[in-house]
Amino acid sequence: MQRVDWQVVGSSCATCLIRLEKKLRATAGVVKVVVSIYKPFNAALIYDRDQVSWTKIKAVMDSEKVGVANLKEAGISDLPLVLEPR
């Protein structure tokens, strides 16, 4: 599994950020996701690389017309109980 942390850019609308989180959560292979509706709009996502690619996840974000800044990606072995953006 992979963990990705990033800052959402291009949107500050709470409704839009919530919609983005819902769309990401509905994507097959995404295990957990959280998108903050508060500045600086950080987000975190855990996904299974065997089921979905980062390209597919990025396409979901592109469909919501949001960008990515300060991307950090790391492999993880254990799923956290609570996912907090870093």
C-alpha cells in the first residue's frame, strides 16, 4: 500500500473539497482518504497499488479541477486507524 500526502491547490470551496474526498473514496483501490476543508487544504490518501494507479487517482482530482502541491509518497505496511494529513 502507498500513502500520499499533498496540498490541494486551485480550490478553497468547502463543498468542492468534500466532493473531491467523496469521489476519491469511491475510487476502487483507495483504502482511506481525508481532505481538509481548512487552509492550507492538506489531504492524505492510502491506496493499493495493485488495484489503482496514481495516474487514475490524479485523473479524479483533475475532473474536479484541483491541483497538487508538496506531494509526499511513501510505502506503508500497516493501515493507520486514523488518517491525518501531514
